[in-house]
Amino acid sequence: MKRRIVRVPGASRLEDGHARKVVVPVDGDGPALEIVLVRRAGILYALDSLCPHEGGRLAEGPLWEGRYVYCPLHLYRFDPRTGASIEVECDRARTYPVREVDGAAEIEIPGERG
């Protein structure tokens, strides 16, 4: 499967311990992806905003206990480093490789098969 890099400007302004949603276009006719950028301990992470529990959306703003992104629907928490759920049995939240380049996030998105 091909992958592509999507550049999101302004990632350097994301405060430590916070999350921000961004909408990323996809190839083809599929819907855009909603991704949550998270800064934890100075490192940037990217997760799909769709909660794997019941399809709620992960929250923007301050992280739970300064460490976890969470879904406000049932307060499920996820480690942004791995997508693993915290203290509940739930599938992992989908994560994407991300790096910071010149103040922007570069998110690696799966593309079309080819």
C-alpha cells in the first residue's frame, strides 16, 4: 500500500499536554480523515479522532491528567504514544507516524493500493 505525507502547518504552536483536531483530505472519493495531534512531554503524536469503543470523537484541548487523549462520550482514555486504552478493555485508537519539520506536522497517511 502506498503512503503519502500530509503537511499540517502550525504544529509548533500546539501546547504541551494538549490535543488539536485537523482534517486531512484522502485520495479518491472517501471522506476526509479527522486526526488529533497531541503534544505530550514535548513530542508530537497523531491519532485518528474516531474512538474505537463506540465511534465517538476524541477530544481537543487539555489532555486527561496531562497524559491521555480521551473520548467525552464514555470517558475512555488512550495513550497518544501507542493508542492503547487505559484501565478499560478496548481496541487501540489508530495512530499515524508523524514528525515535525520547520514548525509543521508531517503525518504519514495510508493511500490507495498500488
